[in-house]
Amino acid sequence: MQSDPKKLVDKNKNLTHSELMKVISHVQREQDDWILHTLMVDGCDVPFKFKRKGNYKSLKGARVNMTYYSQQETVAGMSFEMMKVVRIKRG
């Protein structure tokens, strides 16, 4: 089933959809039963994170379309901004 990013953004005003973002870093690591993926994209200082059940082929250098929202994460008592990805597709 294909999800339409326009419908997702219309339903939830906190979501942002960006297209053809260039991935400069893609890290995958295990977290419990999930694989936590962290992406850094060109022109943005904030990491994009999402969880999946399996590993992906590396997205480094690829162009991706993402739907995401801003979220705060606390590490060692310090608060950091991150983007939580709800939909990602190769562009």
C-alpha cells in the first residue's frame, strides 16, 4: 500500500515533507529488536531518525523523499533537536 505524503501532511500539520534530499551519512545500529537508522542530510545540522525491523542498503549519497516531524531527545541531561521520520522513499 502506497502512502501519499500530501494526505499525511494534510492530516497532521506538524509533519513536513521534503523531496530529493541528499544523504551524506547513514548509520544503522541495533536497539532491542529494532534497527535504528540515523541520517544526516546535506544542508541540515539535525539528524533524521527512524526504526525498522531490518537493515537497509546504505543510503549514503542517495536522494530521498522524507516525511518527518521535529522532536526533542534528551541525552545526559541535555536536550537535542532531531527529526523523527514517518515515511522515507528513494527519490
